[in-house]
Amino acid sequence: MMVRCLIAICARISLVLPLVLPLMLPLMLPLMLSVSGAAVAQKAEVAKPTTSIDNPVIAVLDVQQVLRRAEAAKGIRVAMEARRKVFEEEIAMDRKNIQADEQKLRKQSTILSPEAINEKRRLLENKVSDFRRKAEQRRGILNRAFTGATRVLRNEMAKVLAALMKERKITITLARTAVLVFDQRLNVTDEVLKRLDKKLPAITLDFKTPKTK
């Protein structure tokens, strides 16, 4: 008797289920999506990296101001001007001697033989060539002295800046010319200048004539 009842109940359920399931599906779908979304979110959260990049510490340096205001830079300008003045006086004296020789040759052109005139003209042309060579050599000496001294100053400035960055844990230093507007608290120009003056108060310029090979 009980077996017959169970068979009857199952038969009724099998007949009703196809009719009820379409009505229950819309109610079950949000729940299924919610469970699925939670599983995906949990998986993504597990895969999310746990490390993060630290905020960089930025500084700004006015390189041109340092190269202009540094005590060593002022010394370079003074030494360059003094040596330039000496060279200009030497060039002016050589030019004056050549002009005197030219005037003398003109006066002698009427009393000397053509051979003697040609010889004196050749000697004068050699003197002019030597004058131009020496003038070019002096300009080269000035350029090399300035370039060498400026290189020393820049290298020392870079060392001072590197030490300051390490001390203050600065990540990157930007040139002032590359920044339009910035917080002045980021400016390390005065500090670099003060340390540079203490470490390198003066530079000796090399005005020696280079040896010819």
C-alpha cells in the first residue's frame, strides 16, 4: 500500500515539475549569478598583487644658477678674463709690429732691388702666418682651459647632488629648466651650492700650450 502511494506521489511530481520549473528559473537566476560573481571576485582578490610602488621623492636643481653663483665658477671667470687680457695685449703687440714692417717695406720698395723686396715680402708673409697661428693657438688655450675647468665643476656638482640625494632619500632630481611650476620646498639649489662651495672653493685652470706631436 505504501509503495503504491510513493509511486503515485512521484508520478504527480513528474507531471507538475515541467510546469513549475519555468516559473522558478527567473527567481533562481539572480542567486546563481550572485554566487558565481562572488566566486570570481574572491579569485581576483586572491590574485591581486600585495606589493605597491613607493611614492617617489622628487627634487629640483637649477644647474645654471649653481654654475653661475658657485665660488669656483666665479674664480673661473676671473682667471679667464685675466688670461684673455694678456693674450689680447700680446696679439695687439704682434699686430703692431707687422704693421710697422709693412710700412717699412713700402718705403724700401723704391730703393731696394726686386730680389730684396721679394725676400722681405716673403719674410713678412711668414710673420703674418705665424701671427695668425699664434692667435688661433691662444683661442684654443682659452677654450680648453674653460672647458676643462667647467667639466671639473660639473662633476663635483654631480657628486654633491648624489650625496644629498642619498642623505635625503631623493628618488629623482629634475633640472629647473624642465619644470614649469613647482613647490619651492623641492628646490635643492641653495643646499647644493653651499656644499659645493665648501667642497670646491676654487679651480686651477690649465693655460699650458698643448704639446705638438
